Amino acid sequence: MSKKKIFIVDDDPMFSIMLSDYLEEKAIFDIHVFGTGEDCVKSIDINPDFVILDYNLNSFESNAMNGIQILERIKKIDSNIIVIILSAQEKYGVASESIMKGANYYIIKDTSSFEEIGRLLED
């Protein structure tokens, strides 16, 4: 059985490491971590099964794309990639926009988000 390929895209290195460590404990995922959406898109030919994408990418690079722009780019490249948007935003409008733009799931970053992501990836 091959491992599911998971991309984690978040500009918060501590969050990315913690989520990656949590998922790697399950030993059924091949994890790739990216600090920018652009780096994720450059590596999309690895054919991830899932992309866990931060909604509010605050990259220090000028002209960097935000989470929604990266979501749209990923879906144009391969609409079958399952994208999970992660955000601290609890606003319905943000979640609705994410889903309308192609996200498969919207998860609020909080103490239960790792477990929720783990359940989605294992299904």
C-alpha cells in the first residue's frame, strides 16, 4: 500500500512542523511542507493526494499569492487534488468563498484541527 502524499502549505513554521509531526506518527503519509504557495505549485508534479493550505498566507516575499489564489492555481492544474483550507477565520463568508473557489474542506485552526485533519486524510 502506497502512502498518501500530503502537502502542508503554511507560512507559520511552528504550525507546519507540529502538523507534520502529528501526521507522520500515523506512518501512512508522505509529507511535504512548503512555506509559500508558490513553492507548493512548483512541486505539484509530485501529484499530492491532499493539500492542506493556509487561507491567510502572509509570505514575506513581495507579490506572493494568498491562499485563495493558490487554491485556484492548484485546481486549474489538477481539479482532483483534495484541498483542505485551514484558517483562524471563523467567518461564514471566508469559509463560503473557499468552498466556492474549489476547496473540498474548510477547517478552523484550533486545538482540535489536527485530529479533524487526520480523520479527513484517513477516510
